[in-house]
Amino acid sequence: MVYPQDANKAKKGLTLLLTFYMSKETKRTLSTYLRIAPKLLTAFLSLAPIGESFATEDPPNIVFILSDDQAWTDYGFMGHTDIKTPHLDALAERSLVFERGYVSSPLCRPSLASMATGLYPFQHGTTGNDVDGRNKRAELDLPLREAFHKHPTFIKLLTSNGYLTHQSGKWWEGSWKEGGFTHGMTHGDPNRGGRHGDQGLKIGRESMKPVTDFIDEATKEKKPFLLWYAPFLPHTPHNPPERLLEKYTKPGRAEDVANYYAMCEWFDETCGELLGYLEKKELIENTMVVYICDNGWVAESTNADDPNQKLWKGFALRSKGSPYENGIRTPIMVSWPGRLQPLRSPYLAHAIDLFPTIAAAAGLEVPANLTGINLLEDKALKNRKAGFGVTNSIFNMTPGNPDGTLQYLWCVEGDWKLILRYSGEDTTRYKNVHIWDTAPARLYKLKDDPHETSDLAAEYSEIVKRLKKKIEVWYPVNQKYISNELNN
Ligand SMILES: [Ca+2]
């Protein structure tokens, strides 16, 4: 997977010299050699183990692009026939693409906290979005933020190693300064409307200038940079530009679907602006772009046949806030044109892998307690057999007791997926997202049934037992929250 960036630089220099000193014939022969030299070196390097070779004297810029509330199917490069995402499709063309990526929680705040720390929600302590909805937020949120900031993050790691780091868009853990960024937009003060990004949420929706100005500054200072680009897109409010809404509005298509499709393209346009700016500044080659979405989202109207949908009007059940694929699955992409060959990977990737992957690319050490892997290491990908995650209540947390609001644990192994149900508390209206779901365990064969239409738990009880054991080894839950005989 390694691409010989240095060979390209050498080629440019030598070509320049040749222009002055060689005969036409010699120039032609050497020019042919120089054209194939990087390919020969690539072939040689790709035989070598990758891990060590990524440490570099010229650390890459890191551009972290985070979508907000978009289902895994909703991109051109993932096969969607209606939603147009030309810029992300082009990024996929030059990326290592994991079509089977997963997040550790189907909900924004815990999902982001897992990306930043490389830890599961029961480890970093932030299991939901809020402690008591919007009540007494300034006071109730403080201990959670303090607990979060005790953990290392890839942001703090890069900042402390000479990177300039910029926060824009979603950010739940106080201000950009508290998050360890050197630059940013979010003040995070609950008394001034701070919750999940405040001023930062203007990025993409209103302007890209804060991000492009930052790129200019980092370039001028000749420092490697990290961009945390997490716009409030395609998230609600679904208020796309009229020109995009017109494109997606058609007879027979529900309004909420058309709005959401248009929002997905709007998000894609902003990614195009960002990636186009990197290209214009000739930064593409040594910039690693990492792409992921925090959780899925599906329009309510598409689920009208489900009798349980009447309980909840915000979005389709089994999407945001649920452990089903439309809640937890996302494409994960890593692009680094100077070093990494594009590929569609058959392996599982996970949000907890982002910290180790970014740290390795920058040649930095990863905290020993992290269980994620470097996504650029073939061997680690092959050796990992399963992925795991949690689902807690959305709008209330029980700080210090991560199982207190636990609703599900899940495991994906090969073709199979097991979902276990737990009895954590949910005291808010958001309980209607999962209150209908009373089966103690559900088993799906994702390879044949990617949309989880046939629960095979009764038919394949041995597989249920085996995967349940795996979940218990991964995370032993407080017995009090195990709610039924199958889970006993
Ligand atoms: Ca989200």
C-alpha cells in the first residue's frame, strides 16, 4: 500500500537536471526509466511490513471529515442511485475504502468521543448526549467534560507534537481550547447556547472561510496541520438550498426524503470545497484525509409500514439511536495519495481505529490501553475477527454508571451480527426510539440480509450463544441490567 513519495520528488529533480545536460535520445531513455521507477519502488515497498514505514520526517497533514446523521447507503460510491455525492465519490476513488465501517455508538456525542479517544463509551464515560436533556446543562455536564478531558485524544497528541489544529462543526466537550486544539470556532459555554458546537456549526452551512484561512495560516507557518471538519450536515434542520431541493423533489417521493437527499448533496458540496482548496494549494499529496459519519439517519416516511413508528416522529426507528445497520454502519475512508494506494477493503473498520491510524501516520506513539488498530496495517486488519459497540439512552446519562442507561450491545463477526437487549433506564421521550424492541437477542446474516429483515436467532441458537460469549468477554455488563432469560 505504500506509495513512494520520495521517488516522485527525486524524479522531478533529476528531470530538471536532464533537461540541461542530456542528448534527446538519452533524455528519452532516462525519462522512460524515471516514469516506471516509482512503480518499481511501490512494488518493492508493498512487500514490506507497513507499520514502521509510515513514520516520516515530513508528517502528513490530517483532514478529518465527519458527516452528521447519514445512513451508510447514502453515497454514490456506496451504490445509492438517487443521491449525488460526486466529491466524496472522487475521494473514494483515491482512498482505502472500508465499506463495512462501524461506530461505537449510534449517537453523536458518545460516537465523537470514541473517535477522539479511541475508547468505547463505557470507558470514556460519555454514553449519551445529555444528562437530563436541556435541564441544568451547565451544571450537570461539567463532571462529564472533566472526565472526558482526562483521556488522551489524537487532537492533543498532534497539538503537543507541533501540529496546528483547527476545530470546526460539531464539538460537545467545551471550547476548542479545552479540546486541545490550537485554533477553532466553538466556545462551548452552556450559558451562551453552547451544547454541541455553537459558533462552529456555521461551518459549511454559511461559509468555509474559517477553514481555508486556517489552511493558509498553517501553510505560511510551514507547520503540519489537523482539520476537524464536522459540519452540522446533513443533520436537521433539513433546509437545503432551493436549487438542490428542486433537484430531488419529484412526484411520489416524500418531502422528508427529498429534503434529506438534498442535504446529503449539500454536505458533499462543502467537502468538495475543502478538498478543492487543498488541491489548489498543492497539499493533496502529503495530506491524509480520514472520512467517517457519526451515526446513521433515515427519513420517518420510509418506515410507515412499521406499526411501531407511530411512537416516534423524528426519524425511522432502527436508524439514529439504534444498534441496527442504519444506526451504526458507515463507510470509513483513508486517503493519502503520496503514500497509500486506493483499494476497496473487505475488512471491518471501526471508529476506535482512527486514533491509532492517525498517530501511526504522524509517526507518534499510541496510548497502550487502546484496542483499535492502525487501518493501514494489513496484518492487524486480517487478525481482527469481530467488531463491537453499545447503544445507550439518547437524552439522559447516569454519569459514573455507564450501564445505567444501557439499551443494547452488539457484535459483528464475519457475515453475522448479534444484538443483545438490556434494561437500562430511559426517562425521556427518546425512549420511544427503542421501547418497542423487546426481543432479548436478534441475529442477522448481514451478507445475505444487509438490511436486517430476517431475525435468525431462533434458528441458529449455537451462533447466538457463541457471539453472546464474545460480547461478554469484550464487556461484562453489570448483572442488574440483564433483563431476560436469554441474557442470563
Ligand atoms: Ca449525529
